[in-house]
Amino acid sequence: MTSIQDNDYKAKLIASVKKEVKQVMEESVTKKFVHEESGSVTSLCGAVEACLSQGLRRRALGLFKTSSTTALLHKIAKHSSEAALISKKVIDLENLDPNRRSSSSSDSTTKPVLMKNLSFQNVNLLPKYLWIRLALFEKQLSRIIDYLVTNASRYYDKDALVADPDYGSILSSLLVGPCALDYSRTKTADHFWTDPPADELLQRHRISSSHSTPPPVRRPIPNFRRSLNTSSDESTNRCQTQHLAKDYVESLHQNSRATLLFGKNNVLVTPPKAGQIEPMPGYLSLHQTANCLTIKWTPNQLMNGFTESDVPDKNIYWDYAIQVRLDEVVYVHCHQDVETGGTVILVGQDGVQRPPIHFPRGGHMLAFLNCLETGLLPHGRLDPPLWLQQSYATKNHKRKRPLPSLVENEDEPKDFVFRIVDSSNHKEISVKRHDLMNRNGHMVTKVRAQLGSSSTSSESSTKSFSIEQSCTINDGSNVCIQAVCESMKRQIISRAFYGWLAYCRHLSTVRTHLSGLVHGTIISGENAKEGLSEEKWAELFVEGVLNNPDEVYKLTYYGGVAHELRKEVWPYLLGHYKFGSTVSQREELSEQTKQAYETTMSEWLAVEAIVKQRDKETQANAIAKLSSESTSGEQVPPQIQRDLSNDVFEDISDYEFDSNEDLTDNEEKQKRMKKTEQNTVIYEGSDEEKQVNNETDALPDKLPQDDEEVNVDLENLRLTNSVLEEACSSTTEHNSQIEETDLRRFVGNVIVTNPSVDMSNFSMEIRRKSSLVALTEENGQSLECIETHGLVSPARSACVSPASSNGGVYSPELLETFGLNLHRIEKDVQRCDRNYWYFTCENLDKLRNVMCTYVWEHLDIGYMQGMCDLVAPLLVIFNDESLTYACFCHLMERMVENFPNGNAMDCHFANMRSLIQILDSEMYELMHSHGDYTHFYFCYRWFLLDFKRELVYSDVFSIWEVIWAAQQVASSHFVLFLALALLEIYRDIILSNSMDFTDVIKFFNEMAERHEAQAVLRIARELVLQLQLLIENK
Amino acid sequence: MATRKKVLLKVIILGDSGVGKTSLMNQYVNKKFSNQYKATIGADFLTKEVIVDDRIVTLQIWDTAGQERFQSLGVAFYRGADCCVLVFDVTAPNTFKSLDSWRDEFLIQASPREPTDFPFVLLGNKVDLEPRAISTKRAQQWCLSKNNIPYFETSAKEALNVEQAFQSIARNALTQQSQSVDLYNEFPDQIKLTNTTNRNSNGDSCAC
């Protein structure tokens, strides 16, 4: 590297530090403080770190293990007191955090632990450049760097930046400035909004909603009405009371979603609801969000904290607070008063006045209007403009000055009216009003186009301005009032008409799309709230017969099932037991189920054995390949390669075919045997090769003996069973109890159902294997070796023979498919609810058995992720494999459509959309504004698993049984209403944070297993009822 | 002075079920390993703020379901991705074999503007486990054949190479989003996305 490049690089480094220092200093000036977490601080630290790393003698200092300069700090701590101080703090901080090893101090980038006082939940991690950061905050950084520069020869290469006579001192002097600053830990507005976790959102919501808890279920009609007359006074106030409480916490201050344009305390307002004449002092603020301006007024009682004791019930003040969206306001009336500072009255589109706002003296009204005008730009403006461009006086020197008479110390009181012109849609107004304008001949055309007709009504009563200030409209005022009245009349009528039209459309949507979602007849939940308790069960379950399905469903739907009864009731709910069946009928059914289950299980267990065997070999192949790759370079020796590419499976069938043909040809057979043995064992690796050779050498001596004894003898088979069992249990890793019975049946199965199996061959195989085992045991060889042979033989003898001699009992495709499914099941079963007490290894095996049996019976469907989650709760309740299996099959009849191959999920999403549209228009608007159907993907897991992942186990039970009962009682799409209920519970959080698709996904993923199931159920039932009533009303 | 614009980078993690996608994500974001993860259903994401070069970027890391049947959901989640992380399990050959189909499927569903240049990063996870079935060399060859994808061998359990891998992921995603040249590119500690550095970074972790 040439020194020129080097110098360039150093210059760049210094330049970047300069840049960052400048940024931090500027921030401190403009914002009055710099936040510790500010990006510019981090960037500065990064730049400093880069400078310090350059040319650091890591190797010489023994620092080469870390990439950061933290170790350097600890090193110099011995010599420099400043460094020692920071070093100690760094160590302290790191010790606080159990997740970190101290060596990797600055490699991570996360939310800092320094700010533990902040409300973030996940701040257990240290920030990047920790020590530099700390040193900066402690104002020691420049001194530490000074030290480094002075002693650069000890720590740095001679061409390093720090060792450079110029750059070194520049660096330390650059940092003097930032070190003099005070850094704030207070969360500022910009930081406040960085992805608050669900906890934080809930917390905020709880704080802010303590005053008014909005009803979680919204009635559709009032809601709908509100959207019709958004600007009517009581509706805005209603809106206010609901929203103001939580707005108070967040929105009165500057934040990233709303800019505070104006704020003034002690502004007097007579709240409409107060019923008192005295105006109350309060805080007036003007906020700008992306889509509109909002004027808010909050009574002082609410502003002065929550500790004031003289106000017994502050809640009433929430009713007084005012919030006005400026897009609902058409006119701003200003009344100047010599005594006071002036009054502003806002008039809405509907002509209704908002309560007057009395400003204190001191030009506040003008300031307010000024801010208002600025805020309206660029999409709207005040008309006439507040500031006139006096271009007449001097053409070249344009001078801005306020409207002459708006200055407070004018002699006589004056009133003004400003119209708020929304330039985005004023075009149509101007066209409509054209004729009206013409009547008012005095108006100057330029102004005319901007003015709406209705403005004249108020203009006539107060003094009006046009830009030229040349017109008086007194002559035309009568005509204008008439025209305005007419136009208002028209507007009112058309609004009413559109309202009615919208209502009709709304109902027709309900009828066409949603009537199928709930049952027409409403079954009342009277006397059913306590659910299916033990007593009720005793009443209903007479002599082992359950006769009253309606009652059972109703009780379950409204109150759930007592936990102890679930084992008995669930099979009824799922349709496994028939209502009215007797004890003996059910016993018979259970017996049948059990037998069928076991038969199926024995079938797939056989296939599983083959699959396992093949896996072992593929695995061995891969390892052999890998080791050959690593030991002997790129080329696999041809001999091994041949062996590797040999599919052992085929090889064996080959062999058996041969042995069928010429059983007597011992020599030939031995030769082949040798070959297969080599094939199977060689993959164990070169270490064992010797053993293998010993073994195969020894084999021929023993084999002919065995061969003579070959006869088809079941007795013989039984004897060898023990060997088989031992082998098989190690293969499948199942508990031996199940295995034993299954294997017996399985062996029988092979013999009985596949008569074409060559029996002699079969038993011979087993014999050979048993002798082999004996042989290896004799030789005292390693256990591993025995296992290997044990694994090979049963699979081969038992399962391959039918395949090979029968010509495809198990086709390769079937083996392939089932094998694939098996692996997936294996993976997922191991991961399924392992933190729940029930799922010990033994019970996980049960889960696996049920799952495999289902998949074996439904290979066309196959295993899909999520199925395990559906089996698990059933198994927990029943603790019986065959019953679980049967009930799971019933459950899957409905659920299978939710999985990727079905289309139920899309239906759910579409229905959700319609339901939200009907039941919560506000939420619908929010979702609509953010896009399309993808929004409902946050419901995906809910529907796929019937909320199983969203709730804790005990709640899953209660939700599931209600879903099942709901099919008979109220709705076969009850899951939709559960989903809606979840949304409703958190609707205010979702709305107030105006969450988009990703926010909602994150929120609900974080909220998993933390919902209140009973509340969700209650709301869901209410929602069903609400829709039922809505449809009934038609 | 103009404020630095916050950059949001969307990263999608793909790979067969059980290769450790969720674990990698959680190890990186929360610095935790748990053996309690369940099979991911649907999709989840975590965000993390990192500094790449001199910019603060927010990584939005999407963890997806591993079963290929759920790929049909992908289109909703893949959209707007800035980088795709492919994960396989070094002890399970099949997970390596399906990398091709994951990559292809992603390109089809996300349909990025320049499919050939879209940044992928390959992670061979579970290097702490034995026996190994896919050698470093084989993985690197695959990467080479796919327009020289960066490759990292990681262990979510031992937190091996995870930080480095995601740093590279963030960097790649950022390059995808803006082609601007940054000063810090010449800093010594960067991870070079060439073969030589790959070999280095594998050096500490590769057990073979």
C-alpha cells in the first residue's frame, strides 16, 4: 500500500469524524439537546472507532482476537485514569447483561442497556461502540484519545492515523466539542415511535384508556350513522370523548405522526357539554398529521397532571375536551376585542359553530391564524390570505404584512371571516357556483373562482375581504342569501339521499354475503351460562345414554365443558360417538377403532422400517462421500464410488431373486453374501474395515450349516422373534411394548396377507442374521457393529421380500412419499409443545403414532405443518391413541380445507373482510387504506390451527369445544367471529397506532398465548348475535 | 442539515423445515437460543436496527414456514424483499438439495426487477452438530454456480458466525436498495464478499 493511498484513507477517516462532529453539534443547537440513542451519536462513535482501529498494533498488543477497540481501552486503563473509569463502567455494564461475553464488547448493535429507565422491554442488550459512547457521555473521550495520541508509539503502527502528528491531534481536538455536550436519556418524539413492542402498546393503551373504556363491540348502525354526519356536533364530541383520553398521552406532544404547529395555554373555551357559562382555561394546540390538521383543546384540569386533589372526578373533563378536524371546518370567524385578545369561532360544513375560543392578549390569535395558514399549505389555504402581498405600492419590493386591521392595537374591534379553501377539490365548487358569482357583480373575477357560494352568507354579516379589498357586497346580499339557502337545501337532501343509498347497499352486502355465516334462528343462552357442569352432565347422561344433543351443544356453546368431562363429551361434539348410543355400542365402536388403528399402524410401521433403513444408508453414503472428499481430495476412488452408487436396496432384492433361483448353489450364494455385507458395512468408515473383513471371512464357515436347516416353520420364526424385536426396537426407537405386539402382528401379517412371499427365503434370512449376531457376540465385537447388522436384517428380510417377490406391495413412489412425510412428522413432533408438561418422550411417541397413522391413511393429503398442533390438544384430553386418531379424523374433515390445498383460507379472508366492513367500519377503513387482502394473513395461523397457537392450553380446550358446539348452535364459521373478537379487543390499539399489515402481524405474534380467552369467547358470541339480529331485521 | 433517512430492509429467510430459520433469527435479534421453538406457521418477523457503513438501517427479518407446500403464502410476504437468506442444515443432505427450488420459487414469487442480481446469502446452519453431510466445499461450489452467493457456516445454538452473516445480509440488502458508494466500504473490518473471506470466516467454525 502506498503512502499516498494511506494518506487519502486517513484524510477520509478524519473527514468523516469531522462530518459527524458537525452533525452532533448542529443537532445540539437545533434541538437543544442530543439524545444518547441518537443516530448521529452512533455514527460519530462509528467514525471514531474506525479511526482508532486503523493501524492498531493488535498483534503486538495481543488484541488480535477482537475486532473492536474495547480491548485497547482495557489495556490503557492501567495507565490512564480516564480510561480506567470508562473501562470499569464498561465492565459493569457487561456484567449486568448475562447474555454477553465480555470479549465481544462492541460487536453487537442493539437497543442499549444504558437506557434501562426507558419503557422498552427488550433493552437487555448493549449498544454498539459501547466504550466510545460511554466515554463521550462521561466527557472523557477527548482525554482518552489525547492519551492515545501522546502514547501512540506504544499502541499504533507508525503510519497510523493516531500516530500521525497532525491527524492525531486533530482527532482529539475535534472531539472536545462533543465531549462538552450534555446528552439526554429522555425519549424524544422521534425515538418514541421506533417499533414499540406489543407490551409497550398495551401498556400505553392501559394508561390512556383508564378514563374511558370504549365498548369493545360496536353497533353497526350508530357507527354507520356517524360516518354519515361526520361533522355534526354531537358526533364529533362522541368521537372526542372516546379518543381524547388516549390522544392526550401521545398526541398533545410533538411526535413523528403529528407535528405540533401551535400550542398555547390558558385559552378560554366554553365547552359545549359543560352547561356552564364561565369559559374554562385550557391548552389549545394545532397538530398536523399526514392527512389533516387538527385543533385540540384540553381543559387545564387535565393538563396539570393527575395529582390534583380538588377535582373529585376528572372524567367529566374528558367530555369537555375538544378536537376538531380542520377539514370539517369551512369558516374561521375572528372577532377582535379591545379588552381581550380575540375570539376565534370555527364553523363546520354544516353551518354549526364550534365553541368560541378566547385567546389571551398578546397577539396569540394572530399567531394561531398564522400557524393555521402555514399548516394548510400546500393543499389548502385561508381565503382571503392572512398575509397580503402588497405588490401595488412598490412593484419591485414586495412586502409582506398582515391584514391591516388584524393587529390588536387597532382602535375599533373588527370581525373577519376566513374561508378554508381546499384546493384539491375546489374546482367543482367553483364551476357550480359560477352563475351565483356573476350575480354578485362587484366581485373581482380572480377571487371569485376561489370562493364558494355559501361563503357569502357569513360575509354579509361581517366585514369581508377580497384581495383587492375593493368590493362591497351589500347590494347583492339578499340574492346571495337566497341562493345559499337553496344550495344548502340541495346539499342536505342529497346527503340524506346518499346516506340512504349507502345504508341500502350496506344491508344488501349483509344479506348476500353474510347471511350464510350464522344460523337464522337465534338460540338464546338463557340458563346456559354456567356450561356443561358435572351436575348438568349427570342430568343429561342417563344410564350411559346421552339423548339431548341440543342441550349439550347449547350448554357447551355458552359456558364450555367442565374439564373432567371433556374426555367423555368431546367425542360426542366431534361426532365420533353418536347421541343416543348405548354404552355397549360405544364400547364396540372403541374396540373397532382400536383394531383398525392398530392394523393401520402395523402397516406403516413396516414401511417405516424400510424407510429408516434407506435413510441410514443414504446418510452413510453422504458421510462416506464427505470423508472421502476430505481425506482423498476431490476424486472419489472408483471402487468406492461404485459401491456408493449401488443402491443397497436393489442389491438385496437382486440377491434374493438369485437365491430363489438356485438355492443349492452355496458357493455362488456365499459370494453374493460377501458382496452385500461389504456393501452395507463399508460405509461405516475405514476404521471398521478391518472388523468387517474379519466378520465376512468368518461367515462362510457358519452359513452352510444354516442353509441345511432351512425350512418353513412358524415355530422357528417365533424363536427368532426376540432377535427381530431387539433389532426393530432399536431401529424405530419406540417403546418396546407397542413394538412387540405390532411386530407380532406384523410378522403374521406378512405371512398371511402375502402368501407369495418365499418363506424359506424369509426364515433363512432371519437365521443368517441371528447367526451373525451370535457370531459377532462371540467375537466380542463392538456393539455398534452388532447394531448395524441388526438394523440391516429385519428391514431387509421382512419388508423387502414382499416388495421384491410380490412385485410391488410397496412401490418406490409410496416409499418415497411416506418417507418424506415421516421425516417431516418426526421433525415437527419433536418440536411440538415440548414445553407443555404432558409431552414427555413417551407421549410425543403417541403423538407421532397418531400423526403417522393419519398420514398413512391419507397419503394423498400428506402431512402438513400444523397437523401436529391439532392432534396435540386431543391427545392431552384423551390420552388414548386410537380415540385421538378417530376424533382427529373428524376434526380434519373441517380443518383440512384450511391447509394449502384447500380453499377455505381464502374464503375466511373474504368473509373477514365483509364482516369487518359491516361490524367495524373504522377498522375497515384503516385496513382498506393500507391495501388488499394480504392484511388478513395475520389471521392465517388463527384459522389454520383454530387458535391453538394463540392461546394457552387450558384456553385452547375451551375455545375448541365452543367452536364445535357453535356449528350446531349459532354458526359453523365461529372461528371468524373469534378472529373478529380478537381484533375488536385490540381495535383501539390498532386504530390509534394506525397499524399496517406488518405491524398487525407483529403485534399478534407477540400477543400469542396472552389473550383472555373468556373475553374473546364472550365477544365472539356477541358478534354472532349482532349479525343474527342484523339479518333478522331485514 | 438534512436528517438521515431511516432505511428499512426486508429480509426473507427460506429453507426446509427444521434447518433453524427461527433459531437463527432469534439468535441474531434477541441473542438467545431456545430449543423450544415450534414449527413456524404462517410467518413472523423481527426487526433489528443495525449500522451498515454509516447508515442506520432497520432490518425486518421474515421467518417463514419451512414446508414447501406453504410457499403459496409466499407471495404475500416476499414482496418488496431486499435480500433472501437461504438456510440449509449441514447435517441433512436433503435440505441442501432443495436450495435450488427455494431460490427459484423465491425469484418467481417475489419477481424482483433484476433476478440475476438479486442478493441471496447462503447459511449452512448447525455446524455444531455431527456428523456433517455437506462439506464446505460443496456448498461453496453451489454458491459459485449461483452468481457467487456469499456463504456462511453458522450455528444458531452456539451463536457462531450469526452476527457476521447478518451483517453481510444487511449489507447486501442495502446495496440492493441503493447503489450508493459509501466511505466506510474501505474499513478494515468489513466482510468481503469474495471467496477468500468466505474461507476465512468458515475457518473458525468449520469442524471438518
